Amino acid sequence: MKKITQPHSLAEIAAAQLREAIVTGQLRLGENISEEKLARQLGISRTPIRDCMAILSKEGLVVVRSKRGSFVFETNVTDIGEISDYRLMLELQGIKAAVSHARAAYLTGMMQILQDMEAALGRGDSVAYGTADTAFHQLAFDLCGNSYLRDAYSLVAGRIAALRANITAPYDDRRQESFGEHRAMAEMIGAGDFSELETAMSRHVGRTRDVYIRALKEGHLGPPSPIVDATA
């Protein structure tokens, strides 16, 4: 007798596709999502689409506004500052836990991700670079061995990935700088130099915060004007 695996619901499948579109920057922050067109595009009814929106709303990726529709989340300077502070609170603890719980797998995984980042830089693939960047930070929580710590990070992981995707393409110089920072942090993690790592992470997150704020002011973290259908 084998354990029966529960199949994913239509809402979960739709949520996975829409989540991917948001965190890779295919949909811009604040962009309107047409539930009717999305249902037609996916070939399902609007009921699972509404359930899909509820799932992503809980994750902070979608905002459902009464009588107005569903939208990709938006951000502001205060929100960016709070997310950056939250990252700093959690990431160092996640890294320490991953090193303690699964050091070999963590270090091996980081090296592979760094190779992916370098390859993406070499071919000028900003989407692939952003995806690898997200994987670098997520890896510590995947291997931390603490479900509470992992769940705490998941509260903002999707929003961070979406912010990262929206600023990766317009700022090529930041990608080069970012890669150097990630490589240096990986070396500190391998050496167990957590004091130096804390300083490096604070600098890395601070620079990223400044780029988010710059992108917000320059219009890279907002909807197209005028707002268009997400599925158009």
C-alpha cells in the first residue's frame, strides 16, 4: 500500500502560475489582474481563480479591492524599509541554522547558485540572475531545519523576489556589484566568520534598499500607465 498523494487543486495550480509571473517581474507591481481573462487563458472557471487570488492575498502578493478587482501588491518607502529590516533580523539566523543543520548541502548548494548567477551575468539574462539571487537567500531557510524560522521568512519571500525582479533589469551596474557581494558572503559563510558576515549582510541589504527606493522614484516599481490587463 502506498500513500496517496493529494492532487493540487485548480486554485493551487493557478496560484503557482500567477505567483511565478509576479516574482519574475512578468507582472509589474500595482498591475491590474483581470480575473475573467485569466480564467479564459487558463481554461478554468472564475471560482478557482477567486480562490487563487485568496491564496496569493495571504502571501502578500495580491491585493483584492472590493468592486475594483485584483492587483499585484504595491510598495512605498516605508514598506521597503520594513522589509529590509525584517530581512536583516532573519537572514543571519537562517544562515547560522543552515550551517549547523546541513553545512555540506548548504555550501554545495551555494556554490551551484553562484555558478548560475555568474552564467546569467555572462549572457546578460537579468531574469535568470534575479531567480538565482532569490535562490541564494532562500537556500538558508530551506536547509535551516526550523519550520518556524522558514515560515517567518516566507511571509516576505515572495514580495522580496518580486521587488528584486522589478529592479534587476534596469540596473545592470547593480547586478555586477551584487554578484561580488554574494560571492564574498559565501566565502564568509564557508569560513564561519559570522561577525564579518553580519557587517557584509547589513551593507548588502542596505544597498539593495537604496536601489529599491531609487527604482520606486524612477517608476520601475509601479504599474504601467495607463494600467493594462495582466493577461493582455
